[in-house]
Amino acid sequence: MQKIRQQKILLIAAAVVLALVLVVAGDLVGNAGRIHHGVKVDSIALGGKTPAQARSYLNSELTRAKKHKLTVTYGKDSWMLDPSSMDIKYDVRQMVADAYQIGREKDVLSAASTRISSYFKPQAVMLRASLDETRAASAYQAIMKVTDVAPVNASVTLQGSDFVVSEGSDGRELRLHAMTNLVVIAGLSDESTVTAPVRTVERAISKQAAQTALEVAESATKDPVSVHYEVKTWNLDMAALRKLIAFKASNDLDKNVADLSLPKRKTSSGVQLVPVVDSGAVAKNVIPLMGTTVGTAPVPAKFSVSSGEVTIIPSINGMGADPVKLSKDLATQMQKAGGDRSVTVLTHEVVPEFTTQKAEALGIKERVSTFTTNFSAGNPARLNNITLLAQALDGTIVMPDATFSLNGTVGEANAAKGYQEAGAIVDGVLESQVGGGICQVNTTLFNAALYAGVRITERSNHSLYISSYPLGRDAAVSWPSPDFKFVNTLGHPILIATSSSKTSVTVSFYGVDPGYRVVLSPGVWVSRTPAPEQKVDDPSLPAGTQVVKQSGRGGGKVSFTQTVTKDGALVFEKTFNSLYKTEPTIIQVGTGPPAQQPAPTPGPTPAPAPDTGNPKPTPAAG
């Protein structure tokens, strides 16, 4: 009986195998040259189609999907997308090739298994849709402004005299490729809304890594380090040493960095936060302590101009402490366990930032433009301010295509820099303020820039017309605005040189003459408003009396044109307009009591009358 049962089982198994073989064989014959049953690209069924038919059908469906607008949501935000404008690329040929290979694996049993299971479970082919990064960033820009948040690494900062850890935060970003796939899938399945696929971007430096760096820095700075140079010694205590520590990512260290050793520890990102003795901090906080005791200061190259000629005063190298070497020596000593911790300062040649070679490379050789304005020598404070600003501006280099800003170059004209109170026009009113008079330099600079042919991008006229300047060619400046700006469009560096005397200031541009011919049309009044008259009652003046307290100024609009040509061809033309306010003529009108009439002048004293015994009245005083 047992043998009979075994034979039945074998017969049943053989029958099942035969049936399967017949099914597979029939399927092979029935789907010869066609994609197998149940194969899909997302929701697009390709089973039973030849590759050519599948390509045509797939193209048709994908074209339909492009026309399907949809809404993308993320939290409370939503955006409308139009796939037809996104230029999504599809690799239709590869998708069809992938679909055709399903059930045609080299392993016969595997192929048979795939074909059989496809009748019960659809076989998916990967959707191959792409959008290049530039177009994706453009198409999803509005979405990414909400979804994308950069990760913030944990960090260590010095607050007072203590190191403090900031744990940072993970970021997030839109998955661009997945977003494109969702757009296509929504179009194929006629979905109206999809949720933006966003993934977490982990911070590279964890709070634990930052804490480790903090502990190393605290240990390195708890004991003082002495710095020696010849017979001089400077002691750096904990507070001073901690100012020298910077914390940098391990993947952002250069070969000259003076790092403090960390304990060996693996991190998920492979990036650690490393405490280093920063050479820049050493140059800022340690070397100045030594003053002129160590070495000599370098002298940068300078330009000197005279009678339109340019010469270079050569730079001079100095000698000073080497901040890189000092930072490494300090790092070594700070990692010593106990005992005396000291370093010896070594000097090296210090090259100035602006060398003779750099000055020569600028190619500044001739005067391009110059302009002079004059003023009265009767106001010492105003003269002081003009002189200070001219000196601050002198020697400024403006590189090609760079934007020059007067305020950005010289900063605020304040009392700390030696500027004094002098007359200035503020909102149409003449009043005293610190730095009054500096507009004289700015006006001179404006005119020199006009004649140089640079492109002036920002200039403001004074609120009141000033007759001592060429009509319409004044330029006001104050802090932080108005400012004066121009772009160096001459193709070569510009040196701004100034000179001043007790009655004049000159601004000149030096460089390489671009061959421009600059013509400034005379300023003309486009419209003009006379000074209004304002009468003010004055009880201190007798009735009927009028006195002019302030002479007024007319206002209006003034226009002039700058025309720049080269070899007869127009380079550019620009019209400058100035709007001037009026200033009233103020007349004091007397409202007091009328003036008394003067008494008559007394005549000659009469001769005394003869004494007749009768008294006479005495004449009144004249």
C-alpha cells in the first residue's frame, strides 16, 4: 500500500510538471516575439504587445500624461505644476527592452516561474523618466523654497570665556528624481494631487562630536603658556588661549593647520569637529601684544603723482613673528600634560600685502581725467573736513568692472576720525553738522568721474542750488546715504589721487587712457521757480520797518548731458537731472511802537538881558 501511495504521488507530481511544461510551452508559443502577460510600466500594461507596438503605445500614454496638470502638496503649502512645460525625458526604448526580457531569463526554471507568477501578480518595469538638474531646480524652485532646509552642523563657540556647544539640526530636501516620477505617474493614473517626496539630510557633525571637540579644547587651554622673544616674555592665560581656538570640520583642514589631537572615534558621516590653534587668531591676538618689540613692520608700495606723472614708491619687506609657526608651537605645548608650557617666537620676513610687483602689474601710467573746485579759506572747520576726506580718498584703486562707493571706501565722517562741525545742507536747510563740507570733495570726484568716462550709477544733487559749482554738476554725500558710486568700465585699474590746499581740492583719475572724448553740455534750467517771500512779524522793530533776514534761493530742474565717444563712434550718452528746492527770502516786518520824532536842535544861547529886577524864564534844553 505504501508503494502504491508513493507511485500515486509521483504520478500526480509528474502530471503537475507536465501541465506546467505545457502551460509554459503554450505561453512561449502564444507570446513569441511579444511582451509577456502581466508586464507593466507603472499603470501602463504592455503584455501581449510586440516591442514596436509597446513603444508606440508607451509614447502615446506618456504624451497624454504630459498634458495632465496636478497639484503638489507639502504640509499646508501647495503648488500647481504643468508637466508640458518641464521637458521631461523618457527612455522608452529601454523600458520596452526591460519589459520584453521579463520571463526570458537565461535560467529556464526562473523564466518559467516568472511567467507563471505573472498571471497572479503583475510584473513591474522601472519607469525611466528624467529631468536634468538645472531644469528640475527651475521647475521645482517654488516647492524647494519650502521643502529644502540645509542641515546645520553642531558647533562650538566661545561665549565670554566658556566654550558652548550648539547641537545644530538635520536638514531636508526634495527628492528631485522621485518628484519627476510622481509627476509622470500622476499623469498616467489621472491623479490630481501628489505629496512632495522629501528626505532627511543628516548633519555631518553631531552634538556628540562637538562635545568631544569642546572637551579637548578645554583641556588644552586650562593651563597658561608663556611666549618668549629674546629677553621678553608674555604669558597667555586660559582666557587668552581660548581666543586662539577655532573649530573646523575634519574634511576642511589644510596642511598648515595647527590641530589639537582628538580621541579616535568613528562617526556616521566620517567627519569630526577639530579644535585648532588658528593662525589668524594668533596674528590678531598674540602678535600685537609684542608691539614693535619683535621685528619691523612691512611698508606697502605707494603711488606718487606729480604734474600728471605717476611713479611707484617701492614696498619694503619687514620682519615679524610667524603666526603659522607660532600657532603650531602653541598647539604642541597646549597638548602637554602638566609642567612648564612655553614657546619661543621665531621671526621671518614679512611681505606687505601690496608689493611693488603688484603695483607695477596694475599698469597705471598716465592721467585720465582731473577736476578742481575752489572754496573760501574763511572756515577752518570746513577746511579741516575737506582735507581729511581728500586724504582718506587718496590712493584708492578701483579694479576693472568693480563698483566704487565713496561711503564704502572712506566710511563715516565722524568726530572719532577728526571731522568737525561745519555748515551742511540737510533736507533743504543749511545747518551745522559733523563733516560739513565733505560734499565739496564728492562734487569734485563726480566731475572727475564724468570726464574719465566711467559709468556713474549713483549720484544725488544737493537739495538747494549752489552757485559756486558748475550748474547741475554738484554731488551730495552723507552717511549712510546718499552715496556716490561708479563702475570702472575703462578696462584697466584706476588710481584716484587727490590734493588740496586752503582754497581748493583736486581729484584726478590715473590709469591707461581709453581714448575717450568726453563732452559735457552746459547745464540748463528745464524749469525754474523763484524764491518765495516769507514775512515774519517782529515786535522789536518799529511799525513800518522791513529788514531782510535771509536772502532766498530759487529752485527748479537742471539738466546736462554727458556724451562719450571714441574714434568718432558713440560709446554712451547719459543725461543727468537735478531737482533743487526753493529757499524763502525771509523779511522781518516791524510791529513795535513808531519811532519818536527827534527834538529840534538848540540854537545859540541869547545874550543875558539887563537886570531890571524882573525874573525871566530859563530857555528849554534843545
